[in-house]
Amino acid sequence: MKIVMQYLTIFLMFLLFLSCSTTPSRKDVPEKREDEKPVDAGEDISVEGDTTEEDKDEDEDEDEDDKEISDEAKKKADKDKKDKKERSYFDGNRYKGPALKEFMDGLGHYFSDGCEKAVETWKKAYSKDKNRPEIAFNVGLCYERAGDFEKSKEWYIRSFKVNRNHFKSLYNYALLIGDKLNAEKDFLIKLVEKAPDKVLKNNFLSWLHIQINNLDLAEKHAKLSLKQDEQNVEAVVSLATVYYKKEMYELADMALNTASQWNPDNFRLQRLYGFN
């Protein structure tokens, strides 16, 4: 029995020796900082000032991205500044082409001498450049203001045929013929069939049908426009006009409020042409 107790004592001392040898020294245990906080799940635990090679590479990539964004912003700002310096021409567009001198001379004549000299000069410009609608449009506008409506109509149509997205010409043409619009609607509808921009085309057709009181067709084309462009203010104004004429005043009010939020400066919205 005495021998067994001796062996048991030796075995316990051996276990005690093993436990002491695996206990870390103080220098192996990191000291807890007084300002240290527990890290929540998902929290960034990187220490400020400790930068790995990977971190350096990421910082360099971010610097390059920031530089690219800065360069793009600078280019855009320079372009906007340049655009503001360019003159806005008579019909609201900027003309650049082989007839620039004659075009600008026509503007000068219009504002200083009146339409007669302006038309003469713009016709010379048109003979040099028949691929831009602005020149023909200006000629048509001058003839309209001079009271020569037949020539005005001719040049408005010519302007649209040069560029079938230049619907300003057709709006002016339609307003010019007034009471005869219903008689010429088929001509205008056929004229715009091949217009490339479906939104502009449907906006014009919606407006046209409002003028001749075809309200169902006006509503149809306005909705077709909105299928292509969900926030098109022109189409929403046309819908508001249709609803107003159909005495659906609540829907009209909702449409007008929507349009005014999207673009309070819209010309038709301000003048409310459809309600005249």
C-alpha cells in the first residue's frame, strides 16, 4: 500500500509539472488597452497606422480612380463652360456647318434690318447646306412673321423633311393653318410615320389630336410616349389636357402636379395650351 501511494504522489507531481510548462508568460499575453472596445460583428477592426502591402496597393488603386474621376469632372466642366460661350441661334439650336457665315449674317439682318434681308441671306445659306433643318426653319418663321403663310408652310415642311425629328417645324405649321388643321390631319399623320424618335412622334400626334378634339387618340399616343419614356413631361401634360376635356378633373390635377414636379419650366405646362 505504501508503494502505491508513492507512485500516485509521483504521478500527480508529473501532471503539475506539465501544467506549469504550458502556461504563457506575461510577455506572450497582449495587454488590454484602456480605450479598447469590443468588436461587433462586421465591424472594421483594422488599426489606424498599421498598413500592409495589400493596403498600399488598394490605396494606390483608389488614388488612381479618384484621379480619373477628377479628370472626367474637369473635362465635363470645361465642355459646359465652352457650350455656355457658344451663341444660341434663332430657333434655339446651335448651327455648325459650311454655311455658318451666311447663317450668322442672316441673324444679324433679322435683328437689325428685318425679315426681307434675313430671308435672302438664309436662302443663300440653305443653298450651301441642305442637311440641317435650322436654316429652312428660320426662313419659314420669317415668312410667317411677314404674313406670307403659303411660303412659310412650304419652308416648315422642307425643314421637317431635312430632319424628321425636327418637330418644331410641324408644330408651327399646325398652328399656322389653324381651323384647317382637321382637313390636313391625314397629311400630317402620314408625314410623321417614319419619324425615328417614337417619343417625339407620339407627343406630336397626341397634341395634334387634342387640337382637333380626338381625345381617345390623343390619350392613346400620350400613353405610347410614356411607354418609351416614363417621365416624359410633354406626354403627361397631354394626358392632363385630355382628362380635363373629358371632365375627369381629379386625374387631370394629378397629372399636372406630376408634370410640375418633373419640370416646372415646361412651356406647355406654363401656358396650358391644351386648355385654351
